[in-house]
Amino acid sequence: MATLEWSEQADRVEVRATGDWVIARLAPLEAQLRRLLDVGGGDLHFDLGDLGRLDTAGAWLIHRTLKALEKSGRQVRLQNATEDQAALIARVAANDKPHPAEPEGGNAFLHVVAEIGETVLDAWRETRDLLGFFGLTVATLGRAVRQPARVRLTSLVYHLEQVGLNAVPIVALISFLIGIVLAYQGATQLRQFGAEIFTVELVAISVLREIGILLTAIIVAGRSGSAFTAQIGSMKLHEEVDAMRALALDPMEMLVLPRILALIIALPMLGFISAMMGLAGGAVMCWVSLDISPGLYIERLYEGVTLSHFLVGIVKAPFFALMIGLIGCFEGLKVESSAESVGRLTTKSVVESVFMVIVVDAFFSIYFAVLGL
Amino acid sequence: MSAGDAGRPVISVRGLRTQFGATVIHDGLDLDIFAGEVVGIVGGSGTGKSVLLRTIIGLNRPRAGTIAVFGQQLDELAAAERQMVERRWGVLFQDGALFSSLTVAQNVMLPMREHLDLSEGLMDELAAMKISMVGLQPDACNKYPSELSGGMRKRAGLARALALDPDIVFLDEPTAGLDPIGAAAFDNLILELQRNLGLTVFMVTHDLDSLNAICDRIAVLAEKRVIVTGDMAQMLEHSHPWIRDYFHGPRARARAAELEPKQPDPKQEDS
């Protein structure tokens, strides 16, 4: 135990420190030492004769108390300190340099206003930089078209496997389940009007035009957009991107282009798989709950659904892919020197790309409505 | 350290075998480190100096062998007891390994905050004192690790390693990447702290100046074990080819000439 006792004499106060004054045992001492400041008047003798171990934290407490006492005009003497203890207290005293206080928060209302302004400006800068990045990507792509040897084929194939092939199971499963859900909900509602047979059209048109591709894009944004940001981000952290530049290699060509191209190639394929699996899910549900046999289901598909429905859906895929790839790589390249920024930008990348996918989808809807498709 | 610990090793490694896949790093490694001494671990690249450090502090699991710290077998301890042991050592990783989302002062305060029951004000003062002690300016306290240079990160890492006033300090190449003046100051700092606090220092290093200036004992890692331990004089006389090359190489000679110009060259070969 670390303890402190004092006795008031006629002209002075005798303070004796005993036990081990080490950091793990200091908590009770702090309050006691503060009380010491109010004890008696006159000189104060601080006796370390019975002190056990002393570490820098204990030495700091002694130094701090002595300093406070001296400041209030008392004479203080340290007694019976061993050479090491005196040296330690001296060393601690030499390092008594309080660090500057952190800047004040200021007016809370102003703070909120400033925060809003900052966010708006950030959004504007972000949009501008993303447009710039888009331009840079197109320029890089243009170079690659003129000199196809510049496309890193190995890298492209690798990313095709990562974002395309490896995503097939999850995309197929989710689309199948959504097909089932749509058919079930549609059948329940349409039965009220005796129009169950239109469940087929309901499932087919919504899956082909919207849900299949939108769902795929959202899964891919979560799976691959985030992976792009995290990969490129940690490469930036380890100065790998700088090393590429220093070796006269273009990160746009090495990192960004293969990823975006892979997405643009893979997403339409995934969208197709998703559409087919959605239709299959619908067929299963129609068969189970409405007694529409697969043969009849296909017949209804031929009658009610045209190729244009499918094309309207699939044509959006490359645009979604471009958005996801651009944002994923862009946010990854923005990572700066801390693990925390990798996490923040990865989150941002997923949120932004899902948002942009839906915005682009809305524009397509309006466009197709105007065209009457 | 209390008097009872003197003469007994604070770290005792016996028959250690570490292995990554099929690659054996250490095999039958024995090492004792006694209270209050500064031990420098040297060895060629890839001989597993850092791995040894990481194994002793429990970041790698050895395949075989025992490691005792303060006389307690680490792998037999319950989690709570283990934590008590861990609080008695501090580790400086090669690049500081500061938490990037905290300021330097918060990094130093983190172990105190988690393990002790001190007032906020006192922790603040102790952190500022430790940061100043390792030779950083007070304005470094509120900076984030990404705003510091490599040498400053190392110092901040040492301040965090010293936060709980440990009995043992593990240093992984503390002077690598520092300028010679900074490295000498770092050596001095470690030596003074070691003297005042009775620290035991386990130091992986390549810095011949550090070895010369502050190490009581040098342990040489080669052939998957500690082939020899001893002081500088014993190293200079040892006949193992690697040790000869290391301590009599051109850099070592240049340093020896600088430090003690009157000492005769201890070898017969021409230079």
C-alpha cells in the first residue's frame, strides 16, 4: 500500500510517505495530497525515508504537490530521498511542460451552421472531383482503346472472377427468392379481383425491367464497390500507389481501369442471371400456389412479355457498373494515412454508389417513359 | 524491482520452437534476462529477432518450449492473471504502432484509462510529462500520429510503452530510422530511465552504437537459437564467423576507431 501521514508541529508540518508509490496505487493518494495543501502553515518537511518503490507517476505526484505548496508561499524540504529517487523527481520536474489546451469549441449554434456549410461545400467538391475522375477514366480508356496492349489482361480477368463469377451464387439465390416473394404477394392481391393469371406478367415485367438489375447492382455495390475502396485504400496507406507513380506506372491504368472494365463486363451478365432466376422463382411460386404449370407459365411469358422489357432492364447495367466502379476507385484513392479513413471512405463508397445507382435508374425510367417503351 | 528478484531471471525462455508453416524460425532457443539489465538482441535479417520479441509477449504461439516472465509460465495463466503480467511490461513496436484515431496524448493515456482509476487531470499531466520525457515538444500532444514524422512516432510509441511505468520494456529497433543525434538521445533516455526506475530492457537492435552505449549484455541469434550471450568485450573476442563479421565489419571498425582512437585494432587482418 502507498500511504501518507502527517503531523503538525509548532513551526512545521512533518509528512511521511510510506509504501510503494507506483502508478497502480496512486488513486487514493491524489485526494490525500490535495488535503495536505490546507494543513497548517509554515515549513513542510517531506520525508521519503520509509518509501518503498517509486516510479515516474509517484515522482510526479510528489513534484506536483511540492510545486503547489511552494506556489502558496510555503518552504518545502524533501528529506531522506535516495539518490535514485531524487534523480527521478528531478527528471520528472524537468519535464513539467503542460501541453497546450485543445482549442475551444466556440459557439454551438455557429458550429452547427459552419458544419452545414462545410457539408454543402464538401458535397460540391466531391461532385466536381468525381466528374474530374470520370474524365480521367475516359481519357485512360481512350488511350487503352488506341493501344489495347495497355489493358492489363491478367488483372482484368482476375477482377472478372472476383466481381463476376464469385458473385453468381449470391445474386442467383437472392433473385430466386425475390421472384418467389413477388409471385406470392402478387397472387394474394390479384386473387381479390380474380386476376391471378396476371401474376405471371407482374413478376416477369417487374423482374425484367427493374428489380433484377437493381438488386444485382446493389449487391455488387456492397460486395465489390466496397472491396475496391478498401483494396486501393490500403494500398495508398502503404504507399504502394506512390511507388507506382514513382516507377512511372499509371495507377489509373493499373488499378482503376481493370476494375471498372471488369464491372462493366460482369454486371450485364449478372443482371441476366438475376432476371432468369427471378423468373424461375416466380414460376415455382405460380406452380405451387396458383397451379400454373411451368408450361403454361412460359406460354404466358411469350404472350405478355416482349423482348423490349428485358432490353430496358439490361441496358442499364453498364451504366450502373460505371457508377459503382468509379465511386469505389475514387473513394479508395482519397484515403489518407489512417486506418480510420479507410473505414469511413468504404462506408461512403457503398452509400454513394447505391444512391447513384438509384438516381441513374430514376433517370432511365423517365427517359423510357418519354420514349414510350 | 524488490530485492527478492535480484539474481532470478525476469524472463526465462526454455527450449523455444517457433514455426510458420514449414519454416522453422527458432529451435531449442534458451534465453535468460535478469532484472535491471539492458539486453540487446542482434542477428542477421530473418533470424527471428522480432519474432522472438513477439513470442515472448504472447503475440505468436510457440510450437514447443516455455516462456516464464516474473517467474510465471505465461501459457498457464488465466486471462486475468495474464493481464496483470501484461500491465507490467511496455512494448515499443517498430513504427510506433500508435492508434491512428487518437492523438498522441490520448494514445499515452489509453492504458492508464483502461487499467487504472486515476483522475482525468492527473492522467493528463502524466501523459504530458511522459511525452516531454521522451523528447517531444508539448505541441505534439494534440497531434494525430499521421501528422508526425517517423522518429516522432517512435518517441510517442515509447511514451505509450512507459505509460504504466512497466518493469520490463521491449523495444523493437528503437533507433532505426532516427538521425544519429536523435538516436544517441534515445539511447541516453533509455539508459537514464533504466537507472532511475530499475527497468529491464529487452532491445532488438542493429545499432552498434546502441549496443556499445547502453547494453549490459548482448545475445546473438543465429542457427535458430541464441548462440552466445555476453558483453561487448566477449563479443569482440568470439570466434563465430557471423559474430566476427558483425562486430569487426567495416562499420564496426570505423566506429571503434572513432570512439577510441588509441585502442589497437584487435585483429590481425589488413584493413
